[in-house]
Amino acid sequence: MLEDLDDAVHQAETDHRCQYQAGHEGPHVCLAQSQDRPDGTSTAWWATWPSPDDTGYRLAVLPECPATAAHLNDDGLCLNPAGHPGDHRW
């Protein structure tokens, strides 16, 4: 489903590692897919676990962290969802 989205950026993976700093509280998260459209809009799909009913992964569309800095990824962006725990990471 994630690879078949219009304007999908990534190849979907079946194994996910949490992107947050080790020892964080709350659910784990991993960017599962991005949609980057020609008009400049985008959608970020995140895999989160454990889900509220503890049945495994849940896919959620969440806003991306607005932090920018030279030490982040090549585009200077934090690649975590907005409001994430811990440091900004890429």
C-alpha cells in the first residue's frame, strides 16, 4: 500500500527500527513513507508501535518536526514527527 501511493518517495520496508533516542518514553516510531508532490506539498506516513490496543504496528499520518539546522540531514531537516521526545535526529 505504501509503495503504491501517488508520489511515494521510499521503497517500503518490512522491518522497522525506532528513530527516537534510546530510552525514550512512549511509543516507538519510524518513517514508513513520504509523498512529495510536484506542488510542494508532502505527507509523512509513520509506523508506530505498540499501538493503543497493543496489536502491533499502526500507520499514522503525522506532521513532520519543523526543526532545521546544518547538523541534521542533507536538507537540514529533522526527520522525526513534530513533538518528538529527545534530540532532533536524522
